[in-house]
Amino acid sequence: MTHTLFPSTAPLDQPNVATAAKAQLAADIARYLALMNCEAALETLGRVDLAKRAEVFGYLPLARQVELTAQMPRVQLARLVSAMSADERADLFQRLGESVRGTLLTALAQAERDDLLKLSAHREGTAGAIMTSEYCTVDAAMSVADAIASLRRSAPEAETIYQAYVLDAQRRLAGVLSLRDLVLAEPGASVASLASDQVVSAPVGCPQERVARLISDYDLLALPIVNDDQQLVGIVTCDDAMDVVVDEATEDFHKGASIATHIGNLRDATVGLLYRKRVLWLVLLVFGNLFSGAGIAAFEDVIAANIALVFFLPLLVDSGGNAGAQSATLMVRALATGEVVLRDWVKLLGRECLVALALGITMAAAVALLGVMRGGPDIAVIVASSMVIIVMVGSVIGMSLPFLLSRLRMDPATASGPLITSIADAAGVLVYFAIASQVLEL
């Protein structure tokens, strides 16, 4: 796991590094290292003891870790990687170049090499990619005294010791035991009598979003990960799950703004990178907005004869887009959290229509008087009726598009923001001028 670094507002100068190292403030040291060039950063790291150096390294962004490891001597790199936690080590290894990987593997001990290759072999976005192999296990046949002695031996290497996992002879997950229950039990009691067999686990190929949701739903400190034979292969801790939630939320924000992919650290992003990530959807939406222009062109005669209609055009189409964006945001979030599923669409559609009708009538009442003032009763009728229909159309589109994208196995977050607005704008133009042409011809 790579820690999320929240920089403090206090500046760090050179003496602060020694103070931070002495006080063991790893996040402060990492924040300072992020501002230094590689040579100075490596020199500063060298003044910190190995255990704290590995902790500091975990707080650095992965891109910065890769940059620093590329300039480390082989022995120094191997010592640092060996001191890192198993999941952080695997994350870093997956982003190293082939030459650095080869150099690192030859310098590691056999056990560390095998564990690193096993963890890094799992597909990105799955439980296997974010799990750690540093966990505590006990045998079901052990006594409480023997289990505590076993935990004492394994605790220094474990990610968490607050839960121990009970394994049978085939290393299948048989139960879970809290440290509290173990400490409070009689020394001669058996582990099997204390352990709970109601264990929440996830397969190694489970999507990481599902893993984070399980940890949240069951308030777990860690979630055991099992293979097809129900053998324990790793755990995902709650702090790793929090990182997943942050990453997924960031990704959804970007998709909601029609940005192609995650841009990393915005402060360090180049002009070229920002351009590439934003240009594709904007260009596509330009062509999508041509439908709005075509709708206006189709009603040129109506507009020319009733110029007051133009005054209300931005108000109406923006209202439809805003209503659609609200509905899309609610549905995207509900789909992401599992509150609703695809089969709920029909039920939600009826409710959304009622809500949109109420919203449309309220907004129509607000603009009707303005319509009378600007163009008379006919314009007021056109604007008010258009507002009701446009808000309903925008809301239904905004609610339905995330379901459609989910059905097509696409990310529903793409339905938010500019995409919904462009579709609702085109629909609003057509509805508005179609109603205007019918009313004004009467």
C-alpha cells in the first residue's frame, strides 16, 4: 500500500529533516523528499535508519519511488525493498523497468523473491493486487498459550495482529480469532473453541471495489483473501481499502468531468498531459452539440418571427441539463455502492418521472411570469410547458443513461457532467421550438 500524503502547511528546511527523523515523523520526511532532487533525496534517506527509511518510502508517490530506485545501488535497493511491507513492495515492483526488476530480484533472498513474484502476478484492480502476505495464522489444534507464543514470533512481520486466522491442515481458512478473545481466554483453552467460523472472505480475483465494500459493510480490520481451494493467500487491510476508495472516487470525478484517465498529481502535470487527457471527450462533445445547432436551424422561421423566444433558450436548456446531471449523479453513486441494480430501472423510472414532474411544475411557475413580461401570454405558455417537459426529459435521460452504460459493461460514471448536459441540451432545443411552433401557429 502506498500511503496518501497530506502535506502540512508548515515549511520544512534542512534542520527539520533531522528533527523529523528523530521524532519518527515519516510523513513529514516524505513530504520534504518530494520537493528535493533525486541526489539530495537519496542522501537524506541514507541518514534515516532502515526501518524508518522503508516507512518514509511508503509515503512517497509511486512515480517518485520509481525515480529514486532507478538511481539506487543494487544492495541498497534490495535492503530497502526487503524492509518494505509486502504489498508496498509488490506495488513498486510492478512499476519498475525490466532492467531494475532483474537487478532487484537477483539481490533478494529466495523467500522474498518468491513472495514478491507471487503478489505482483495478480491482475491490477483485483484483491490479489492489493493484498499482503504478512498476516498471522494459528493452528486450530493449538492451545491459547501456544497461539499467543506463535503470534509473538510472527507479530514483527505482520501487517496487523488484531486478528489471527485459523487454518486447517490443508491451509484452508477455518475461522478467525480476535486478539482480544485470545488474551482474555484461559491459557489451556483450545483455539478451535474460541474461533468464529463465520468468516467473511473474498476470492483472489475479486474486484478491489468489492473488497473495499465488504470491509466497509462488515466493519472489518482486514479481509482474508482465498484461492479456488479456499486456502488463505493474503489479507487486505482497512487502510488499503481506504486507498482503493480514494482512487475510485478520484477516477469517478475525472470520468464525470469527461477526462479520459487519472492525471496523477495535478501540480506536477504538464501542459501536454492535461491537453491529452481532456481533448478527446471535448472534441466528441463538440460534434454532439451540433445537434443543438441543427435544431435551432430547423426552426429559423419561428425564431425570426418571435425573437423573444431566444431570451429563454439558455434558461430552458440549462435547466434540463442541470436536472439530468442531478439524476445521473444520484444513479451513478447508487450503482457504485450497490444500492440499486439494473433490474431496479423500471421502478426508479416511475418515481423519477413523478419527481421530475413536480420539479418541472415548480420551475415553470417561476418563469411563467417572466414569460408574460417578455413576450405575452403565448410566450409564457410556451416557456412554462417547455420547462415541465424539458426537466422531465433531462431527468429521465440522466437517470437512464448510467443504467444503459452499466448494461453495456461501461463505467456509468461516464454519464455525468458534460455528456448528460450535451444530450439534454439537444433534446431541450427540439422540445422548446417544437412547442413554440405549435402554439404560435394556433
